[in-house]
Amino acid sequence: MSKRTCSVEGCDRPVRGWGWCQNHYYKWKRWGQPLNPNREGIVGRRFGRLVAISYRDGHAECRCDCGKTKTFRSSQLVTGQALSCGTPGPCNWRSAGAVSYGTMHARIRRARGAAKHHACVDCGRPAHHWSYDHQDPNELAEVLQPRNMLAQYSLDMDHYQPRCRSCHWGFDRPGARKVEQ
């Protein structure tokens, strides 16, 4: 009976598990592949919301979809332990299709507090609502029940302003918004 050797090209050590020698088996267990992840194997690859932009000494600098950069061990990337930069906010939110009008308003209240703690941006009176400014090019819309009303909203919190009831209703009324030129 002949001894099997490691299936990695150029390695003649005896097989320990999964067709690899002990050395290559533990590399697979640590990095998700039997060879060390290197500059050629990591840079440019996507890992969840992260894209590796540089590699040095076992660490990869990654850019998150939210725009921030952060350094991770390459093993964290290839094993799926690191999928985003971890910053609270958009990089940890679900996809746009899963975020509803109500969810977005709840996130704004959680991040900025109740609108009543702010002054209305139009008249200066105490605000009652967070109002979408209708300036986001990636605007979303949802039909709200039971009134069967179309509500437009954004996933970008920078597009929300505090408004009192009358200013909010007047602002959202069709044709009432001022068009920026």
C-alpha cells in the first residue's frame, strides 16, 4: 500500500486531511485555502461589503461600501469573520428593498432624537415630524395603508429635516415644493 501525498503541487508530505498535508490543512483551516493568501489573491477581491485595496504582512486594507477604510487580518476576510467595517449606519443596514418608510423614520429618530427637540426649518416653531426633502437621486417610494398614500423616502439621513405639522403638510403637497435651479 503506497502512502498518499499532499495534493498541493510541489508538496510531497503525507496526507493528513482533505487531501492535504498537515501544513496545508491548517492553512486551509485558517485562511480558507491551502496556500497563504497573498497580495495577488486578496487585493481586488470582495468580501461582503468590503473590497481589499492593499495587502501587507498578513493584513489587508479594505474599503467598505459606506466609503470608510479599515484594516483586517486576511484570515478574517477569507473565513467570513469580517464582512463590513462595522460602523453603525448604512454599512450595517439591510438592502434598500428591505428598509421601509417606517423603518427609515425610526432610524432617524434613533440617530437624531425626536423632531420635537428641534425647530422647524421653515418657520422656526417647534417641529413635530422628520420631513424628507425630496432631493435624493436614489429616492424610494412605498404605498402606505390604510390610506393608500404614496410615501417617498430616502435611505440617506442627510435628506431629512425637522418640520412642524403645517409646514410638513404644505411641503409635501404636490406642487408646493420649491424646485432648486
